[in-house]
Amino acid sequence: MSPFAATASGASVRVRVTPRAGRSSLTGVRDDVLLVRLAAPPVEGAANEALVELVSRTFGVPRRAVTITAGERSRTKRVEILGAGADSLNTRLGGLLGG
């Protein structure tokens, strides 16, 4: 379970989004893709904003450090987190998911 990969400026992760969920949360990892449920609908960027907020809050990084770099209109996205190490993010994720 290591969805985060190191980049020159921080770390990136592939994310699979399920919009219109009961509440926003991380639900697990499958095939090195982070599974995320979002309460927001996929309308006018609301789900993308909710994703940025959830990643920022969950991993303790500023919102400005989280960017969707691919898949803005898709359920599968690539998210970059500037200034964060892939190893530390993977460790934190393991603690959150109990693994």
C-alpha cells in the first residue's frame, strides 16, 4: 500500500473519487490508487474543491500545496502535494487506514 510517489517538488497520488457520498472520507487503497468518497456533487468544480480540502486537512498541508494536475473532469485524478515527502504521506496514510 504505497499510493504516494515522490516528485521533484513533493509527492503525487492517483485518486479515485466517488462523489455524492454521505460524507467525505478516505476509504482505502486499491492497486496503488487512493479511494476517496466526497459529499460534494461533481458540478461546477465542487467535488474538486472538496477533494483539495480533504487532502489538505487529512495530511496537514496547506490548501495551496494541493493541486489536481490531471483528471479534473474524471473520477480518476492525479493530485500533487507540494513540499511533502512520499514516505511521510504513506506512513500517515497507513496510520489513518489502520495498516
